[in-house]
Amino acid sequence: MVLERGSRGLCALAGLMVFAGTSALAQQPASQQPAPGSALYGRPESPGAAKLAPVAPPPIPTSADKLPVAKLKVPTGFKVEVFASGVPNARSIRIGDKGTVFVGARLIDKVHAIREKDGKREVKVVASGLHRPNGLAFHDGDLYVAELSKVWRFDDIEDNLDNPPKPVLVNDQFPKDEPHGWKFIAIGPDGKLYVPVGAPGNINDPDPETHAHIRRMNPDGSGMEVIARGVRNTVGFDWHPATKELYFTDNGRDWVSEDVPEDELNRLTASGKKHFGYPYCHQGNLRDPEHGWGKSCEEFEPPAALLGPHTAALGMRFYTGDMFPAEYKNAIFIARHGSWNRTDKAGGDVVVAKLNQDGTVKSIEPFLTGFLENNTYAGRPVDVQMMKDGSLLVSDDFNGAVYRVSYGG
């Protein structure tokens, strides 16, 4: 079922709940308050909240024989297998024209390539010394890599995997804020490179010209413009195969409550609004208790669907292959990394959003589950990427692995 937006009563209740939390924060000595950019900024001092903290991955990738493949569940007829292990902090995935699988990272300085060589699958480093090289795009034989504040291009990368070329600077006109500074990038149907800039912290009201938006530019870095505002932190987007409209995930703010706001799936239509609410309105109907005063949620673009509270919806792709059953054609696969600031964890899976003919969301259904067991993560999905044969790759930064989901055969 589609996760529907909550009622006005829920908005009022959430506001009352957060009032106590923000009041408690204000009463603390300034020296004890976390910095505004900290993930813990705004955390209530109640015992239940105080014990919640970001989930750290193991220090090294999980060996292939210890990966949780046996625990993973998919619909009847599908199969999950390990595509590659030993890919440290595996995040964004892109596939080259010759089949090379490139994998970015957020916590380490390297980009890896997975290729077939001498009948074996090999993982090798193709770029290093980068700061949070999370975002990848592939265009005309070149690999684009986005680190915190810069975008680089590696020319003819697939022909030079054993001796990678020196990177060419595309653009360095991005903020250097660490909170939500890692990026997901992609080449759109218009041939432009799309690059988001997240909000510099959990909740704040930054300059709309510098943060909390999605930009696009020409592949050479020129002609930069903002095309969507009010976007807190998108780490996944793709274009509808027929309408070419941009759909993107967005992570909601923390510490309002365990149950709101929900993460969003958004759709950039031609409505002309193009402001998706942050920091004034969340999930389409919840005014922010700090920044929502004097605002109405009707002023902003509503989400296409809600994806659960704090589930960390990240990478997403439209499915255009022929391997999966017809019901998945042009549906959206979405990786939910999983919550950390909820007592009962949520997410840690891949869901599929099936659409109506008009592009609205008909349903959100589980697809790949089993990473979350007994409120503990056995893995954390980050990105999804369709292969040329129609199978689906899923990255897992917790274990440093990439899985392959296939159907039949």
C-alpha cells in the first residue's frame, strides 16, 4: 500500500512532542549542546533518545562467506547472490559502456571498479585521495566522481583501468559543509549533470542559493543552475523513462519524534512550484516546530509518496529491463539504508514503488528484505543499479559488498 500522509491532528501532536525536546535543549548550557551541524543537534535529553546514535559499520569489509545472503528474502521467482565482496564502504553504483561496475564511497577516499578478467571477477581501485567520493556518473566513456565540494572527470576510464588517467576538474563551486555534503550525481535525459547540495545540518534555514537544493550543469561544469529547492538531503534520483520527469528521494529531519517526519519520494513536475518544503514543511503536511511558523504546507510541492520515518531512503532507479516480470516495468526500486534514531529500527531494505499511468504512485511494496533482524542490521542497502541483462545490483556499505538480484533461470 502507499504510505499516506498523516492528518492535521498528527501535525499538532508532533509539534507538542518536539516542543518539550527543543525546550530541554534550550535549557542546557551552550557548552553541552552539540554543534548545529551535528547529527545529534536537537536530540532530546530523555533516556530513550540519549542512547540513540549513528550506526558504525565494521572496520573492514565482510568476507564473502560471512555475508548475509541466506537471510535475504525476495519475491517468488527471484534470486539473490553475491556479485562482489571486498568493496569497502560500497555506496553509489554506475555501470560503464563495456560492463565495468564502478562503486563510490562515503567514509573512505577511494572509488572501486569491478570487472571480469581471466574468467574471474576482480575488484580494483581506480581513484584514491578523494574526500567522500560518494557520487558517480558515466557519460560518453568518462567517469564523473563527486566528492564533498568538487566534481572530477576520469576520461576513457574503461580503457585504462590498470593505469587510471589523472582526473580533470569539472567544477569546484560547491559548499564544503560536512553534514549532508556527500553527493549522488547523474546525467539527465537533457545531457546535463545533476548535482544536489544538502542542508548543512539536521535542521536549519540556509541560504537557498547555496544549500538544500538540486543543481544541474553542462558536463564541462558550465551553465550551473538550481532546478529544485527545499530539498534537505537527496542521495538518489532518476528520470521516468516515458515522461522524463525527475523523481528523487529525500531524507526528513531528525528529532521531531520517532514516527515523524517520514522520508519522501518526490516528483519534479511542471507545476512551477519546485520548492519541496525544507525547512518549513515536512512530508507534505507537517510544519516544522522551529521554522514552520507563518508558513503553510500548501505553499510547497507535496511528496509523491512517503517512505517511512527515518528510513534513510537513498539510491533509486526506474526499472527498464526485460528480465523481471511485466509488473516491474517502469517501477522504481528504492534502497532504504535504515534508521538509526528510532528505538525500533525501520528500513534496511529495498522497496519497489509501482506507478499509475499518470506517474502517481500506486503502491510501495517490499522487494529485498532480511538486512534488519531482531532490531540489528546484518547489512544496509545504499544504491540500486540495473545491469544490461536486466538483473539488479544492490550495494551494501555496512558489509562492503554488492549483491545481484535476478529472476528465473
